[in-house]
Amino acid sequence: MTAIALALIASIGYGVSDFVGGLASRRVAALRVVIVSYPLSAVILILIAPFAGGGPDVATLWWGAAAGVASGLAVWWFYAALARGPMAVVSPLTAVLSAGVPIVIGLVVGDRPSPAAYVGIVCAVVAVVLVSKESPDKVTEEITGGRELRFDRRIAVLTVGSGVAFGLMFVFLHESAAAPGLWPVLMSRLSATVVVWVAAMTTGNFHRPRGEPLRLAFYVSVLDVAANVAMLYAFHGSMLSLVSVIGSLYPAATVLLAMVLLGERVGLLQRIGMVLALGSVALIATG
């Protein structure tokens, strides 16, 4: 299986995971879902890592741990920004930064995609922004109690921090792919667990969900493992800039599932974004 195909599988896994996590977050705070799904992901990886070949390598373990810290911080800051800021600004800005940071770093360190792949990268970044674009609705108004959500300095810092952290997660995961095996992914889930537990305790959300949210958190953990493992192996076979931008297309899968399974209305810009996402994958596959 090609690296681009693996990155696409990872993108779908991330998107489905976000969809399932979103369902759980409609019942309990998002951090309460993550404080369960991350350690469950670590347990799954502890069970399968010994059978995946390779062995623990100090350098790659450190890169894996760094990827986990970046992931944990990104989730924490993203949810904090969404809680107080306008989703229509926070989501697309986070998305474009998470795609743009690894692209820029990849090009700086020597990635040289084909001309068609460059066009694909641009299309993918635009697609991520369009698909992530959301408008406030009645549900949002109910959640906020009718108060106005402003993109002030604090929300801007949280949003930019989250987007950069998401992007660095891909960069660090790419660096950890130098050695075989799943140990870097295991380290990333362990370190991410520490970060989100601290975040949950700090914000008063360190309470295990029960019932349906707990079951959904288990599904999120399985999807999280599948997506990160696919992403790790994708980085074995292709450039950081190409694999990371495919991985960043995950909002398309989330939106598509919401449209098909929940009957949610999808705006014209989001539809255009999903078409652009498909086109960008075809272009990027040229390398």
C-alpha cells in the first residue's frame, strides 16, 4: 500500500474519530471523552506493539513523546478556544495552521514535490479551510446562552497555538518514523494522556463519562490507534509535506458523516471543499 493511500486511511480515521467524539461531546464535556480515549489507546498499543516488529529506540521514543505532548496541547487549546470563541473563525484557522505548519517545515528541510503535487497541496489547504468553515446556528446560541462570541486576543492565542501544535504533531510523528515499530505511537499516547489529564484537572473536567459517552470513547480510542499507526507508516514512504496535508483533510470525513448519518445541512462552501479534497488527493498522489 502506498504512503498516500495510508495517509488517506489515517485522514478518514481521524475524521471518523472526530465524528464519534463529537457525538459523545454532545452529552459530556469533550475533555471528559479524551481523558478516557487516550489511555485506552495506550493500552491497545501496549498489547499490539510487541508484535509489530522493531524495538524501543531512545531518539524515536522522544519524538513520539513530543508528538503526544503537541497533540494533547492542541486538543486542550482547541476546545478552550471553541468554548469562548466563534467556531466559524476558530475551526478554519486551526485547520489551515495544522496543514500549513508541516508543509512549510517539509519544504524548508528539503521536500521537493512534483509541480502537480504543489497544486494539490494548495487545493488541499483551501479544501481544509472550506470544509472546516461553520456558521453559528440555534444550537450554538443555546449553548452560549445568546452571548456574543468574539475572536479576542486570548481566543486568537489559543487558536493559533492549537493549529501550530496540531501541525507540529505531524512533524514530530514524521521524525519518529525513522525506526520500525509502533513504539513512538505508544509514547505519543502516553504523553498525550498526561497532558489531557492535567488539562481536565485544571478545568474541573476530570470525571469519567458513563453510559453512551463511555462506549463512544472506546470507539474513539480504536480509531485513534488505527489513524496514528497508518500515519506513522505513511511517513515511512513519502515526504512530510505530502503525507501531512493528506492527513489534515480529516474534517471532510467528519462533515460527510454528519451529513449522511445525522442529516446535518452542509453549506455550498463545504461541498466545494469536499470536492477540492478529492482532487487534491489525486494531484498529490503524483508525488
